[in-house]
Amino acid sequence: MNPHPGFLGSLTSGSLWAAAWTTIWLAVVAQLLGLVIGLVMAPLRRSRLAPLRWVSAAYVWFFRGSPELLQILAWYSVLPLVGVDLPVIAVGILGLGVNEGARMTEIVRGALSSVDSGQTDAARVLGLGPWATARWVVLPQAARLIIGPLGNQMNYMFKTTSLVAFIGIVELLRETQQAAQFTNAPLAVYLATATVYLAITSVWGALQRFVEQRVAAGKAAVGPGRVLARRRLSGLIEIPGAHL
Amino acid sequence: MTRTATRTTPDGDFLHVWGSKTFGSGLRVLDDVDLSVPRGSVTVLIGPSGSGKTTLLRAVALLAPLDTGCVLLDGRLHGYREAGDGHRVLPERELVRARLGVGMVFQNFNLFPHRTALQNVMLAPVKTLRRPRAEVEEEARALLRRVGLGDRTDNYPAQLSGGQQQRVAIARALAMRPKVMLFDEPTSALDPEMVHEVLGAMKELAESGMTMLIASHEMGFAREVADRVVFMDGGRIVEQGEPEQFFTGTVGPRVREFLDKIL
Ligand SMILES: Nc1ncnc2c1ncn2[C@@H]1O[C@H](COP(=O)(O)OP(=O)(O)OP(=O)(O)O)[C@@H](O)[C@H]1O
Ligand SMILES: [Mg+2]
């Protein structure tokens, strides 16, 4: 290896970009896992069955209340002991995703509870069962409230993936450590890595703004900001009397 | 004969609700109420805030069932089964189906904000009755025309005035072809100039023969449209009679006092 790769040399190294790719897909998969867990755990919290509520509460309490790195190391060392032999990358996804699930549970829970109970009343009177009510009435409204926080969590996740370096997954941080060991100018290597992280989060940020603008555009016509929207529209809409 | 049968007379009791309900801390919100609504008639519920009007309507709609007693609709137990010498509410799974006979319109409209007027009306017939979409759409458009909103089918609730939203809510409930329509203060969240358009739609519905139970303090409407007025206070039905009675003063002092406040 070149002992003086320099900033540009580091930035154009193939192994750095391979590691960047690992970071990206690891983060996306772990975040998706977290989202799925949140979508399952949050409704449990409102279940009529107390034990299900406890499971959900205990899960959030445990995984939000202990250090994420500790959890990842624990998965890594405990799973083989109980006879579960997963590839290390899967252990990384599990560690990140299960931890993220606790935060997503809280986010989804907040979104669900901000959907007015009148909505479920209306759905039930119309004969919609619990699943149909969730699918057609509650979730579409909660989704708008989840999208923003989900985007922020994704941003965190791109950086949090660096924790799996500790169990030997060669993502951006691990790759950087290895490269820095063999150089006399580690600063250039670190700067190159920081640049890659910034590139990832910046592209993500642009994507996020695009999506949020679209959601907001929809919300102006649709969303819970009914009173505001009505005020804005009241000048435009003529009110025809009842044609009865 | 069971108690149920003796309480079901052919034409007097299209909808019959009787019983009690207590909320958490021992507050008796419905205290031995007994109300029947004949087929095709309009009953207006009045009474001070907290007297139990909403609770009674939600019991009939099977949103918050009674503790004791039951609901009878069209000669059959509605959401309840016989248990010993009383009645027990069905489990939630079975209530989902049972709710279909009763339509309800809420004070705050409760339209689905992410769906257009037409989609609000179509949702339940398509998803719960599984009727063909094209047929449901045609019927939904006709219902929206009927409440005077034929040109608003593609508007979202936020793009409609309160009065328009409430009329969509009426169309949405009618799309399920209910046997009875409940209204919980349908005009009290509306600006005054929009009240008449909603009352107009309700009047047309009454004239079409719909059985209606309405919590409302619109006494002008009650006088014109209602067959009966029922006065509730403290979870009890204190007085009931023809609307004229409530205007000509042949009512008890509590009703008098209440009417003096709202008229
Ligand atoms: N879910 C509930 N838990 C506990 N108490 C309740 C609940 N819902 C209603 N109550 C109480 O029951 C009583 C009757 O309420 P209800 O809403 O039926 O009255 P109302 O006649 O509709 O009044 P308003 O005219 O204000 O709408 C009130 O004292 C109310 O506080
Ligand atoms: Mg009420």
C-alpha cells in the first residue's frame, strides 16, 4: 500500500467506495428492519391484551435504554452460544435494526395516536373491522407523520452503521482504520472518509427534501391542517346552498 | 316468552334501546333509559351537556355498548345476545358485522381527510360489503347529488366548508343503506349560515322515510320535522312527547328551565 496516498488518492481508492457501498446498503436494510419492527410493535402497545402491551413496552425500554454498541457486541457473542450461526453482516443488521426498531416504535406510536379517535369511530360505524380501519383510515394518515422522522432516522443510521466496525464488518469506518494504519498521513484518509459520509448524507438530505415537499403539497389539500387550509380556501370556494 | 319478545311490538318499536351504562368511576351515564323509535319516524334528543345524549347514540351505534340492557332493531337483537335473564353484548369480532344496520353522523364530521368526497362515500361499500366498484361509484355520485354536492365529488374534505363536509358525511353513511340514521349534534360545529343546508339534507332524508334519531338543539327543526322530542337529564329520559308539547308549555319544570335557556 502507498504510504502517502494523499486526500485524492484516498478518495479514489476502490476499497473505500466498496466500503461506502457496504455502509449504504447496511444502513438501508437496518432502517427498513427498524421500520417493520416499529410498525408491528407500535400497534401492540395499543392492544386490548395487556401482555402484548407489556412486550412492546419492555422492548422499547430495553433497547432504547442501553448502549447500541453494547447491544451489537452482545448479539455478536451471544447468538453463537445459543446455536444461531449467522454471517457477521446479518448480525450487524440485526443489532442495528433491532435497536432502531425501538425508536421507530416510538415514532409510529406518536403518529398513530395523533390520528383523531373520531376517525376510528367513523370507520367502525361504517362496518370496517380493525384491519380495514388500520389499512384504509389510520395508517394512511399516520404515514404522513412518519415520513419526516423516518428520513431523519435514516440520516442517523448512515453514521450509526460505523458501530458494526467493532464486530469486524468492513464498512466505511473499519476500512478507514485499516487504511490509516499503513499511512504516515492519516488525516488525509480521515478527510476522505468524512467526505464520503457527507456525500451520502447530502444526497439523502436532497432526496428527503424532495419527498417532504411532495407530502407537504398533498397536505395543503388533504392533511390535518384542516382549519388553516380552510381559511386559505374560504375565499376561493363559493358555498352553494343545499339544493334540496 | 322472553323479555325480548314482549318488548318487541310490530310497529311501535322499530328501534328500541333500553338499559344502563356506567363509566369507570361509578358515574351512571345512562340510568335505566328506555327509548323506542317507530319505523320511519324522527326522534330528536335534547338535554343539557353531559346528560348522556352522545352516550346513548354511541350505544345504539355499538361504539360503546350498554352494561345492562340491549338494542333491538327491526325486531331483532342488534349487537347483543340473550344470556340468562339478561343480555350480553357480542364480542368485537361479531360487532363489526352487526354495526352495519345503523348509520351515524358526528358533530365533527369525521370525514377521512386523505380521501376525496367520492372516495369517502365509496370506501365502506367497496371494502366491507365488497360490492363492485363501478356500481358503488354510480350510487355514491347519486348520493352526493342528493345532498347537493354533485359538483364536489373530487374535493378533499379540507377543500369543503363545514356544511359541505357534513353533507358528505350524511351521504357516506347512507351508502351503507342503514335501517336507522343517528345524528350527534350534526350542526353544532357549523357556522350559522351553513346550518340550514345540513338541516335541509336531513329534512329531505326524513321525508324519504328514513328512521332517524337526532341529538340536536335545533328546536325549529324539531318542531318542523320531528315526530317525538325526548328530553334527557342526568342519564335519564325525563320527558318525551310530541314537539308541540315542548312549545306549548305542557312540560315539567326541568324541561321548561332548559328550553328557556336554549330558545
Ligand atoms: N369515555 C368516557 N369515560 C368517562 N366518562 C365519560 C365518557 N364519555 C362520556 N362520559 C361522561 O358521561 C356523561 C355524559 O356524556 P355525554 O357525552 O353522553 O353527554 P351529552 O348529553 O352528549 O353532552 P353534550 O351536550 O355536551 O354533548 C358526561 O358526564 C361525560 O363526562
Ligand atoms: Mg354529546
